[in-house]
Amino acid sequence: MIKSERHLFDLADGEAYFNVAGMSPLLKKVHEAGIEGLTRKCHPWKISCESFFDEATRARQLFADLVGADVNDIALIPAASYGAAIAMRNIKLTAGQEVLIQAEEFPSMYYALERACREAEAKLITIPRPANGDWTSATLKLITSKTAMVSVVPAHWTDGTNADCEVIGKRCREVGAILVIDGCQSVGAIPFDVRKVQPDFLIVPTYKWMMGPYGYGFMYVAKKYHNGTPLEETWLGREGSETFSNLVNYRPEYRPGATRYDMGERSSHTLLPMAVAAMEQIQTWGVQNIAERISSIVDEIAEAATKKGYLAVEKAHRSQHMVGLRHPGGIPTGLAQRLEQDKIYVSFRGSSIRVAPHLHVSQTDIDRFLSHL
């Protein structure tokens, strides 16, 4: 099992960071890649035409390898909301159909679905939060012949309660429903395979468990949507765009695959190298190894917190890499302030203390956090 990789991060002694679900700390090599990319802009005459394409292809391939996809299935996006907008632009809802979304899903997905349903006169149905954390059963109960689309997350952003996307995906295919997955709180930290789940769209920004920059992300697009409508008509998405001198000769053809959905200026000379460096490190670690290490930390914290009177969803219904701790009497008065004063960083989401560690967390960090509960 991987041990603490704290030396790869820029964390001072005494800083205990348990909020990767909010934003991951940058790896030193990712920071360096960003600085190097920023320096390129100081000397733009050194930026080649090929660099607008080669690095994007490298990033696309790394993400495809991460989720078991083909390189042409991947689009480069700036945010989860952008990916949700692409999905809803290419999903045709009709009046009376039903769309399912989990309770307290992140707003980026909710607002996109709410608008699409309102405009199509479809019904947006909220899957109630299950008391035992079993989102899989709660979702399956509501999928019917009227279900046109299901939006689900492998790990809920508020507390890490999980959903079996493979099982839900199978049921969606049985009724002909579209499956859209918000993978921002899971991909990069736990294994995910599109060949098993078979989603229509998978949306993943890089600034959380992908260990990359803010403002960049990836989207898996199933092949049946490769001829869909993008949000914008970026020149990079057109055939022949690698020949700059020919850009005035407009082309109606898109480049193959999901590239048509790429954001404008996808070849950011700062953010793109950072995303690549982060994925290369994830590839070096191995996602299964990452998951096993983080899982051991989460299990230790959940078990110790339970002995102190806190409540945690049973292991079968929580993700490996994050956990929400609740107290019967509510969050203890002053706990948030005490933790921050001691440079221990977690997040508070509703009545839950969300603990989301990564490979930088040491045993000392764990012990210090538990001493405050």
C-alpha cells in the first residue's frame, strides 16, 4: 500500500488538510508545470502550432486511459456546468417524461436539469436522501418506463455516500433512459470504468480528486452522441485546423469524435500542462492504490469518530475516499473554529463534517483531527 506522499505536496509542518472534496492541494510537479506554462506566454514566438494539438491529445489520452474510454470519446471542458450544458443540449426531452436527480446534488447539475425539464415540460423528480445512505436502492425504486434520464453521482458531494453506477446503468438501459454521471467527487480517487457503467455522459473537473488546476476538466461522451451539437463553434474543433494558414478556408466538417464539444481556447498553455502533470502522477500511483490508501484513512477516522459518539454511514454505503460525520446533538459549538486555529482543515456541509483526505495526510494529521472530536 502507498504510504504518505506528503513530500510531493507543498504543505507546511502542522497543516492537516482533509478537504480534497472542496479543492485538492497542488502537487509540486503540477505547480511547476503551471509556472513553466505561464513562462511560455512570456515568449509566444516559441509556442509552436503543434503545441495547440499535441498536448491536448496527450491530456485526452490520459483521461481516456483513466476511465477505460477511447481517446476520441473525450472532450476538454472548463467546468462541470459546461459539461452539464453540453449533455442537456443533446438530450431531447418531451412533455410528461421524468428525469431523476439525487437530493442535494451540486447546483451545477441541478440548474441544467431544472431548466431543460421546465422548457420541455418534463418532470424533474428528486430522489430522497436515504436514511441508511443506500442511494442505489433509492434510485432503482424510482426508475420506470417514464424515466428519460437519470443523473447520479458515484460519491455524494456532501458526505461521500455512494451509488453503484454499474447497477443503475444496467437498469437505465433496460428502460431506455439516458445516464449522466457527475464524477467530480470520485474519478481520480476510486476506479471508474465506462465500459462497465456505460454512461451517456461523464463529467469530471480537475480541481478536486484529479489533483489538477481550477478551470479545466474532461467529459466522456458516448459514441452515439459524437455527431451532436456543441455549445460553441471553436476553430480547434474543425477539420484542417492544425494548418493555421488555411483557417480562412472555412470547413463544415468537425474533427472526429467528441472533440467538437471542446471549449474554446482548450489549449491553455498554463492549465493544460498542469492537468497533464496531475494525471501522469495519478497514473504513476495507480487509482486502485490511491483508493486503498485513502480508504484506510477514512475507515480509521470513521471508526474512531463513532466511538466518540459521532454517526457515520455504514461502510457498505459510503465511498472509499470520503466520509460525513454527524453528531446526534449537531456539530459541537466552536469545533470549526478550534480546528481552524489548529490548522486542521475539513469542510462542514449541512449537519455533516465532511472528511476527504488524500495521500498527503499523515498519521499525525489523523491523530490531531480525532483529538478535537
